[in-house]
Amino acid sequence: MTYLHGQGQIPPGLERALEGHDVGDKLEVTVPPADAFGERSDAAELKVPRGELPADMPIEPGAELAAESDDGEQTTFWVVDVENGWVTLTRDHPLSGMTVRFNVTVTGVRAATADEIDHGHAHGEGDEHEHGHDHDE
């Protein structure tokens, strides 16, 4: 995967471990929950009727959904279960509460482009990228 270092796109413990590494470096990194996907919260799961979610949205356990409140605040939910027309959601990442081990081989390191820095994420080869809407190729 390609990511923009320093933008919080990968777990913070993994990002710190990758700091200063170069192409060809191989690492095995064990990251505790607090530096990986967070601890499990005490927040209750939320059940919503399947009909309240877009019909074309893939809904299956583990799927990530973004919701935006009326004031523009974004919240991420993960699907826990889909049963009898109801979707159970949680704010906890599926790997929250777990110690995670990453086996990493660094395959490339490069300076970010100005667009990548401006957008806050890495783009593909030829500066190709998606922002949740269609682009003409």
C-alpha cells in the first residue's frame, strides 16, 4: 500500500516504526491497541433499518461507513451484523482492543507531490487519485 507519512493514514505505532527506513528494509512490528486501532469503547452498538442506508451501499460485517451530521462532523461506523432487515453498527474498529503484528517490506520511498500534501493523502502512479466522486480518465 502507498500512504503519506505523517497524515495518520496508518496506525501511529506502525508509522513511528517505519520512520527513517528505506527501500528493502523488512520489519516485524507489534503494536498495542492504544497505538494501533484503539481500545474497545463502552459505546453501545446501534441498530438501524437497512432501508435507512443507501440501497447501492455494500453492507456486510466489517464494512466501514462514514456518516455526516447536520453540522458537518464526520463519524465512522463499522458493520457488526446484518440480520432480518436490521444493520448493527459500532464506532469501534474491528481490530480495536487487539495487539496487532505487521510484517512490512518497504518497497518504495519518495517525496510527496504538492497535490498529495495539499490533499493529505498519497496518489497513485501518474498522480491518479479518487476523492469519492468520478474523475474523467
